[in-house]
Amino acid sequence: MGSFLLIILILFSVFSFIIFAIDLYFYLLDRYCRFHIGRWQNDNEWIKAIEKICVKWTKRTPTVKITDNSKLIAIDMINGKYRSKTIQSWQIGGILLGLKESNDKDSKEAVDKVIKNLIKEDGNWRVNPTNVDCGLLSYAILKNCKDYKKIKPAMDFSISLIENNICEDGMVAYLTDKSINERYIDTLGFICPFLQLYSNIYGYEKFSKISLEQINQYNKYGLLYDTYLPNHAYNPQNKLPLGVYGWGRGVAWYVIGLIDTYIEMKDSNEKLLLKENIKKVADSYINYQREDGGFGSILQNERTYDSSATAVLAYFYSRCYEIFENAKYLDVSNKCLQKIKSATRITGKVDWCQGDTKGIGVHSQTFDIMPFAQGFTLRAALINLERK
């Protein structure tokens, strides 16, 4: 009996030590990772460091936690409350979109390896996605792939997943349960550019219309009156808002939906209308840029800051400069990048990105690294670098 109790005590002690060691590791990592943050000699040095990390993360993409817990992290890992494959898909998607702008050999090879690891020789996914979040990754793959026909089975699967989530109101449900009356702003960024590009490449016009329908309906029901601040979600039955207006990354999903859809569209009256929409949004959001160049985790609250929102808006305004040829947009983009540079660790990792949301209006209080933001920082920085 005594030996049995001793074994139990030893096992309990070992288990407790492992849990404590994991917590201590993350505590020390958080405590010292920002040593000498933002100390960069010049923009070129900084961009190379950003790109190097993007390439590194194609091999092993860091986890974006689905919890804000900083203690008993091992318990969350065991219970499956630490990591989500759905979230990780748009992390690697953001990286691939950033590396798309690079002419570096290592970057190109890294992208090719990622696509090969995700899609089999027969063109199907190695692991089929389960949520519409896969639209961003699918878009990034379609942008980077040279042989569109080869990967069509995987792209068709993503399209069918999105198509199966179309509700009676014509909007695509973010969740697989279409009976839930919630229409998320996230969905615009995830699916609209992909639907548009798929339509162009494979010749299915109806997906272009579905893409524009998402934007038009969200403009009608999901924006704060007399502003262009989107709500996290809205109820399609009573058209009432759900959550918070002006959430920073929600704004990011909105402008990704607008700008990348516009870029992929063929010339048409609908494209001209979307162009007007983009200009109004761009002129509106300038008013929310902080003095240091960043944008907030809540856009209209300048006391907050989020690198993921700032990175996407840097890209958005860079494209606005390209479309409207107005130097004020390029100035906004460059100010965003300068702020992000000051929030980049000595390792080249972009810091101060808001973690994943826990539900509608329930936003993370953790600010850390995020591969998605790393990729969009590179995307904006490389585009702007060509203009110098």
C-alpha cells in the first residue's frame, strides 16, 4: 500500500512539475521577448527580417492561442482549448500573401513547399478544410500557384464548402450551423476575394455575384449609421447589430473584402461602384489613425493599438494609392509601417497583435505575435518598397 501511494505521489509531482515548467516557459518568453524591440537601423534591414520570419514560419507556423489563460496552459492543451486548425489556416494564408510580393528565391521556394504540403499530386487537399475560413488560404494558394488546373479539385472543395453555407438571405454563414442568426464581418475577408478570383480563373460568374452580395448586404446592415465602421456581426432577421462597432481586425476583414475583391474584378459598373465604396472608406478611416501611425484594436479609441489591424490597413492604403493616385493614402500606409517597425522584436517578429476573439464582442486581452499580421506587414512593405 505504501509503495502504491509513493508511486501516485511521484506521478503527481512529475505532472505538477511539467505543468509548472510549461507556465514558466511562457512567462519567461513573454517577459523577455520584447528586449530591444523596435531598434532597426533602416527599413531594408527591417523588411528583410520580416521576410526571413515569414519564410521560417512556412515550415512551422506559431500557434495563435484560442485562450487568454496564462496559467495551467498544459491543461488547455490537453483539453483542446489552446489551438485551432481553423484559425491556423488563415495564419498561413496571410504569410503566403506576403511572400507573393517577394522576388527572393528562398521565399518562392518556401511558398512552393507549403502548397505541396497542403495539396496532393491529384490536386485535392491533403486534409480537407471544414470552415469558410479556408477561403483566405485558398485565395493565397490560387494567387501563388502557376498551374490553376492542377489545384482545381482543392479549390472546388473550398468553393463547395462556402456554397453549402449560403443562407436564405444570400449571405454566407461563418458557422456551419446555418440556423444561427449571425452574419460575421470576418466572412467578407475570408471568402470575397477568393470567390472573385475563382470566378475569373475558372469561369463561374455566379461566384462573382455571391462575392459582391456579401459586401452589399454588409454595407446595408452591418455598418454604423453615417460611418463606415462595421460591427463584429449582425442579426439577419431583425437587422440589429451584434457586438462592437469598429473592432480593429473586423475593420481589417472588411477592407480585405473590399480591396482584394476590387483587384480581382473585371471592369464593369459593379467595379466602379465598389471603387466609390473603397474611396469613402479610405477617407473615413484616415480620421482614426493615431499620431504614431497605428490603428486601434477599437478603431475609434486611439488609446488602443493592434498591429494586425494596422498591418492590413497599411496594405489597404497602399492599394488605395495605386488605385486613386493620391499621395495621402501612401502617407497613411507608410506611417502604419513605421509604427509596426517600432513594434517589431529584435528577432523580426511583429508584436502587439490582438489574439483571437472568444465570441461576438468578446475580444482577446492578449497582444502577441500573429503570422497573419506578419504576412500582411510584408505584403504592404514590399509593395511600398517598389515605389521608392
